[in-house]
Amino acid sequence: MGEWDAPHLTSCDEDIMPLVDMCNIACGGHAGSKRIIQTTIDLANANNVKVGAHPSFEDRPNFGRKYISISQIKLKRSLTQQLELFLSICYAQSINAFHVKAHGALYHACNQNKKEAETLVSVILKLCPDILVLVAPDSKLEKIARSEGIKTMTESFIDRKYNDDLTLVSRTNPESVIQDIKEAKKQYEALCAGKIITKSGEVKILNTSTVCIHGDNPQCVKILKSIRSNG
């Protein structure tokens, strides 16, 4: 959420917010600004939605979805700036930040690489050690965060295809994002039952505590309304 200054997006945050329980708000890395964060937090508060920081690689041209190899010092500085901005706005608006979730390529890097996972954890420990961190199950980030005493919540994705090894199908594959409403709802129901049907058709166990959908999925609102129609 709060990504509507990205050139490929038209804001539908007002339509999405009543349909979700938690939202990840861009912190200026891949999208967003101080004003947009403020507006999005207000919208979330009006709908009783928990707010979380959504930091990323600083890469607006690629919407934070391209891996960038930078030093831990530079990454730490960038993530500190993003989280400080988000947390300061929450404080000014008397809102409690509920969680942190890395965005895009940073999310995948934290899943797989010790360097990025440790860097994000170090920033969280400094700025908001009591916050919850959304993680992929059995990821580097989950293990490192838990070892440092940080609370975690495992998540999966309603609108992304999975490989047999439970990684997400690369966005370079045109079939990686699920836009069909019935298919997305079927995947949501499978995830609620602790399983996933992979791109190859295999049924795998995947137990997670929350499910995510992307705000820039053109069918996001329709998918959420379909899911919510069953209560």
C-alpha cells in the first residue's frame, strides 16, 4: 500500500483497505513519500487495519524488484532511513507500527542470503526491537530474527505461483502472477488448509500464519472481494 506514486500504478488503496487486516506501506525506497505514508496510515486507521513498514532496495525505476548488490553499510543506512521515516510518522500520528515486511527483491534476498537478512535484523533491533517481522517459512530471515529474539509471522501469497521447492516463480515468467479470480481464491483456500499446488501441479505442505496479495495486481480488489464474500 502507499505505492501509488509509482508510474505503473493507479491508487486503489481506498478500495483495498476495508478488505485486509494488515497492510505493508512503502517507505520511499521503491515507492512512497512522507505525505503518502501519512495518508495511508490515516486510511488504515480509519479501517482498523494494522500498519507495517515495507522497506526495499532504493530502486524506483524497477519498483524494488531487481536485486541490487550493495555493501552492508550502504544497505543498513538505506533501511535505517526508510524505517526511521515510517516510525516517525506513526509516532506523530499516535499509531503503533505492528510489523515490518521487506519488499520485492529485498524480501527474496533476506529469504536466501545471510548478508541482507542480518542487515535488516540489525536495523530492526536498533529501531524497533519489539516489532513483528513477516517472513517466508524456513527462510534465512526467519532463523536470524528468531535467534535475536525478534517475533516473526510466516506468510504465503495468494496471487503468486510457487515452484516445487516452495520458492516463488520468477516474475520474468509471464505466468508468475495469478490474476484469475477463481484461481486466486482456490489458492487462498489451499493455503488456509496448509498446502499449495505448485506450478507443476504437485501438492506441497505450506503452513503459514497469514497470506499476502499484491496491491499492484490489477485484479487485487476483485480477488479480495471474492475471498471476503465467504466471510
